[in-house]
Amino acid sequence: MSNFFKELAPALRVELKKALRSRTLWLTALGFVILTAISGVFMYILKDPEQARRLGLLGAKAQFLGGTADWPNYFNLMLTLMSVGCLIIFGFVFTWVFGREFTDKTVFDWLALPVSRAAIVTAKMIAAACWSAALMILSFLLMLALGTWVGLPGWSSGVVWHGLGLMAATAALVAVLCLPFSMVASLTRGYLPAIGSIFLVMILSQVITQLGNGQYFPWTVPMLFSGAAEALSGKTAEPLGAISYILVAAVVIMCAGITFFWWRYADQT
């Protein structure tokens, strides 16, 4: 076990250095900036109903998603946008961290090093998780700045901590549910199939939620947990039970296990 941690530290440094030097990092950061800015624009519109009516559809959409312009609804709106946006952006992060090795042909260099494959996979998962967490911190700080600039009412430490807790929990659920995309990127040795699986999951999430069985599909659990499914569909969402979280844990553990097994025993040549 001590050897594993000795191998993990340099592997993690390499993965983090790759991420920091990649343009993909800035593209994902831009995605979160746009996502957060959209919620700020909606709140700005909602502060002036006359302006919202003049803007027509945009104003109506802002009222539908945001309700009223205050901090609690600002967090609710951000959670709604996050439930969809995080799956795309985090999914791309996990896909890139694993898939780029095959696209850039660097996987052979990795496997030639005196580092266990378990340490390599663990380092990649930790790097992707840290990357996702950094994006969430960026989004939260930008959200606070925009809300303060707009002058939203209803500020309190309780509201902020409650909203931050929901955002963090929702983001964590989405992040762990991106591990299956890492598995697809590994099994197919590239980006495209994994990216395709992200959009397939999004389509299935919408269909299954509309059928009223969202609590049994792991990737809809973050939307139900955050309340986004109810806000987007306009219908009362299904309550989450223990089975929902058990299914999430089962999918994550199974896909992580397959990823470790594949990197450990598959012939990557």
C-alpha cells in the first residue's frame, strides 16, 4: 500500500500539470462562466418586469426559470442550469483526462513507466475531480459577484450556505456519475464514443423523467435532488428514495471497477 501512494503522488502531479497546460481547462472554465452569466442575466431581467415584458420570450423564460429576483431563487436557477451543464462539462473533463492518452498516443509512454496502472487510473480520477471542483468554485465566486452587482435582495448567511451546500452536493453527484464516461473512453480508446454517450444519457434522462421513472435512472438523480427536474418539466417530481442512491452507487462502483480492471489487464497495444 505504501508503494501505491508513492507511485500515486508523481502520477497525480503529472495529471494536474497536463490539465493546467491544456487549452481544454480554459474552455471548460469558459463554459462555467457562460453558465453562471446566464443565471445572472435572468436575475437582472427579473428585477425589472417591464424590461422582461419588452424582451418578450427571453423575459418570459427568465420568469419561468427564476421566479423572482432574489438570492434563494438565484440559487434555485443556478441549480437548474447546473444539473444539465455540469453533466456536459464534467463529462467532457473525465472523457478528456482518459481519452487524450489514446488520441495523443501517450498511453504507451505511461504504461512503460515503473508506475502501477492502478496508480495511473486513480491519479486520473483525482485530477478530474479536482478540475471539476475548481470549476464549481469559480462558478460560485462569479455567482456571488453577479448577485451583488445586480443587487439581489434576500441575502443571508443561511441562504448562502444552504445554496452552496446544494450546489456542492449536486456537483458531486454529477461528477461521480461521469466515471462511466471515463470507462467508455478507456474501452473505446478515444473521445468520440464517450462524448456520444454523454448526449445519449442526456436524451434518456429527459425521456425517462417524462415517463415518471426518473428516480430509477442514476443520471436523473442529481436533477431530482436539486429540484431541476421539477423546474424544467413543470410537473411534481418523483421523490428520491434509498433505491435511487443505491443505483447511483452501484453504477459508479461497477464502472470504476471495470475501468481499473481494463487498465490493469487489457492489452492497450
